[in-house]
Amino acid sequence: MKEEKYFSRKVAVITGGSSGIGKSLAHRLARNGASVMILARDPEKLQAAVAEIRLSARRGDQAIECFSVDVTDAVRVRDVMAEIAARRQSIDVLVNSAGMSQSGYVTDLKLEDYHRLMDVNFFGTLHTIQAALPYMVRQRSGHIANIGSVLSLFATFGFSTYASSKYATAGLTEVLRAELKPRGIRVSLVIAGYADTPMYTQTRHLEPPETYAITRGSGIIHPDQVAEVAARKMAEGDYMIYANFEARILPFLSRLWPGLANRILDFMASRAKPAPPPEKE
């Protein structure tokens, strides 16, 4: 199996690894024989996730560890990467899955809202890349995968803060692909669509009605499906990885028929109804 051969005995660092797509990818890479280091903020969630992920490991010598990190803290990120590299002798795979979402009308959003999402989604990704890259350059190998969104390529109503941060990350990823290829380092951008993750489900009811009218018409993908496609396509060396049909179609339409795509979304927004409140657990 190409995927297992590619990841076996590699050291993978995954931000946002205690939940959502990050945790699903941690399970997937552990099943493929990688040692997995997950990074996130909440120590309790990290410990619980590590206990789960260890059950997915193929071999007893795989290291499954966690580190409490806020990716907006560049110094802490650098120190953790140095610790991982010293203990494991390499950093082979970096998956940037940590992120936050927000929606709202441009007229209601504050400047600090834009700064907060850029700090987490863009600069948090940049911090981990800058911290891990020296080790990959030294070993002349590695793979960086940034978890993006449909909104990395095609922005829609209500997502000015989130889409701006994702567009910025997509631009960074594209430059990384070009610059790091001669150094033997692969780069991938995963376009995940709307995934059934805490980041999405816990904020969906806060969307403007027009935004909800658009997102409710999109399919919701399970994080495990994103992880399955991402890991397989990473092993095949793909740069652009679309997790499902919905993740591919809107960006495709916007490039091929931009006027048509906009008319479709404008029509959907015109049929706006408020999002239902979240279900009680």
C-alpha cells in the first residue's frame, strides 16, 4: 500500500490534532505506521486524543505524544518543534490543521476580528512552518500539508474574516510548493469543504441568514473522509487535494464561469432564513 509505505516510521506533527480533521489525520497516519505528535491548546483534550490515537498505532515503537501549544505564540511553537526534532531526530511531516472560523456582515465586524483570524489561521500556520522548515531543509526531505477550505479559493457571503485568512494561507502554500520542490520537500493544500468539525458545528448557528442559506445547500463531509483523501493524495505527491465533490465544484465554476457562480450564490442568499440553534447534547 503506497500510503502506508510513504508514512511508515516518519515523524508527523499535526496542529489542531485534538479534534476534527487534525485528529482524524492523526489516527490515519498512526494506522500507517507514523509516529504522531499532536499540538493544540487544551491539555485535557490532548491527553484524551493521545489515548485514542495510540489505539490506531500499528507498532509498539510508534511514539504518540502531545504538546500544549497556542500556534499564535511563535516562540513556544519554535521551542516545541526543537524538542520534537531533538527527541525524534527528524520532522518528516507537518500538517497545519489548527484554525478558527467566524462569519458576519462586513459592516458589523471589527478590525480585531480580522486580526484574530489572521493570527490563528495564517500566522499560526506560518509559525509552525518556519519552526519546522530548518529540520526539513537539513534532511532534504519532508512534507507540509495545510488544511484549507473551499473559502481558500472562492469567498462567499459573510466570510470576509475567514476567507481572507484562508486566501492568505493558500497564497503562502503556493509559494512554498515552488520554492521547496528543489529542496526535496513536498507541499500540499487540502481543500476540505464544509466538514463536520467542532469549529464548524459550534459556529454555524451564528452565521448571517444569507450565509446559512448558502452553506446549508452544501454537503457536510466527515473529518475521517477528509483524512482518508488527504493521506492518500499526499502519498501520491499531489499538491492540490480536493476532499470531496463540493470542494472542487465551486472553485471550478468560479474560474470557468465566474458570472454564473456569482448568480447562483446570489440567488441562494436571496432565499435566506435564519440558521437553527445548535442541538443540545
